[in-house]
Amino acid sequence: MDRKASILCVDDEPVNLAIMEELLRDNYALNTVNSGEGCLEQVSLQKPDLILLDVNMPKMDGLETCARLKSDTNTAEIPIIFVTSLSTHEELMAV
């Protein structure tokens, strides 16, 4: 049996995690966490094939989480896709 690619979904909004899980669970092995800190902890336990990372989170936002992952040689190669509910150009540029 083929191994499903693993995705770590990181978002502080439960509804967003539920949507990602609904869309992806049939085709991927999913883990979900609700914070940047949780992301770093989960990645230290099991390195995913891809991380879907929310930009705006309290305490440690997605940008800082990404910077920490990319500065570590053990996690630097993990692809990261930012996920955000920001929609206007101004909102996106403010991040």
C-alpha cells in the first residue's frame, strides 16, 4: 500500500482547521495544531511532507514560525504554504 503524503495544518481558528481537514483527509495523512509553538513541537516529533501555515496567530505568528523552521537544518527543506483570510492588497502588505 502506498504511503499518503503527510500535511501539517497550523491555524488558531478551529473552523479553518476543520475545513482543511474536510478537504484533505481522504488523500493525505493529516495532523493539525493551533499555534506556531505547536507546529514546532509537532515537527520535532514527526516531519511532515508539507506545512499549511496560517499567517495571523497570537504569540508566534506564521512568519516567525516559518523563519524558525527555515533556520533549522532539520526542517529547512519542508515546503510551507501560507494560509490566510486576509484578502486585500493592503492587508497582505501589512503582514
